[in-house]
Amino acid sequence: MNKVWLVTGANSGLGRAIAEAAVAAGDVVVAAARRVETLDELVAAHPDQVEALRLDVTDGAAIDAAVKDVLGRHGRIDVLVNNAGRTHVGAFEETSDAELRDLFEVHVFGPAALARAVLPGMRERRSGAIVQMSSMGGQMSFAGFSAYSATKFALEGMTEALADEVGPLGIRTLIVEPGAFRTSLMGNGSASAELPDYQATVGATRAMLAAGDGAQPGDPAKAAALIIAALEAERTPLHLPLGEDGVDAVLGHLDEVRAQVGAWQERTRATAFDA
């Protein structure tokens, strides 16, 4: 039976590539975006397999109504892809409370609401998959990305627990951690007002992002194909870093953490009450 996908942020980048890969596999895609007109080309190319859905993932009531509508028309949602997102650059001190909260709405609370909305049906069928589009910044961080990584760390922690809860019910979970892929992410973001003292650190990050936009090495189509392969594997991995930079960043960070823990473990293990 062909699957029914709900993909947020399906109008461009990795979301668009995932939607196209699902269509190529013969599946039906409900493609969601805030500006539904940006989906016209995708729908026109695949009128029998793609439906456009206007959805702002920060609107909880709209999420419930959208999922109810999809279920009413298709009877099920087999795969949810929480892909909608944007970037934000700013030093920790530069980032306002409003900027931080807005980013959490998009990257944490929206995906959480969507997952809760589709889970009853998946539990009833004892099948389904939830794909969380995170980032290598969901495993490690660096100057200028404290807010962005905070949201992705939260998404990943939430999903690790979710995986333990729904795995025994036949529901798969996949956290995707891309490096730099050629999408509009870097051009579709916000930035905090700059403080001169962070020019050497956060300023370097801003310059790197500006210079690299449009020249990222990652191919979204290849990423989408691998995501589908991971979902179809006998054992779907929970974490899937993508691209050489993504894999290197995640593995390098894990090595650093292991080294730091190892250097102090004799003393840290000795913090229990004396026998």
C-alpha cells in the first residue's frame, strides 16, 4: 500500500527533496508550507500525488485542524516529516528572549504538536514513522549558534525519549542531522543585533555563513534518498548525520566528550557517600 506523507516546509530545500523522493516511490504527499502558493509548481508536476496544505507550525489550533483534515481525506498519515525551520545567528548574550522563544516555537513546540496529533492513528495501526529534521547542530554547537542549537538539542532529547516509548508499538523515529546542504536555510533566517566584543568569534561565523550560502556541498536529493532508505531499513537508525561535514562534526564532538569525561572519571565516580 502506498504511504501517505505529511511534510512541513515542503516548498524548498530538504523538505522539497523529501517530498519529491516520496512521490518517486509512488506515495502520496501532503506538502505543507506557510505560503501555500510556493507549492504550486510541486503540485502541478504531480497533481495526482501531491496536495498543498497551508500550515504555520507555530499555530497549535491550525495543526490539529490540518491533521484532522488529512486523516479525514486519506484515513491515515504514515510518515510525518517535521522539516519546517529557519536559522538564527547571534551570540548568546546578543540573543533576546523573544528571538529564543520564537525559534523554540518553530523547532520544538510545532514538531511536538504535530507528533502528538499523528500518534493516536499510528498507535492504533501499530505502524508509522516520525522524521525529525535536526542538524549537526543538534549534537554540537559553536559561537553564534547557541539559540539554533538549543532548539535542536531539545528536539533530539525529546525524540530520544519518544523513540523508547513508541518503538515497542511499531512506530519508527528518525533524527536527521545534516551538515551544510544546498538549501535556502542560511538565507531564510534572522540575526541578533551585534555587540563589538563578539566580532572575533560570532563575527567569524556570520562571515562563514554569508560566504558559503549557495555553495554548500550537500545534495538535497541524495539526502532525501538516504532518509527513505533509512526508514525502509530493517532497523532504522535513531540518528542519521548527513554529509562529510555532518558526520565529522558529530563524531568529533563525541570523541571530545569521551575525552573530557575520561580525564575526570576517577574523581567523578568517587562522589558517592562513603560506605
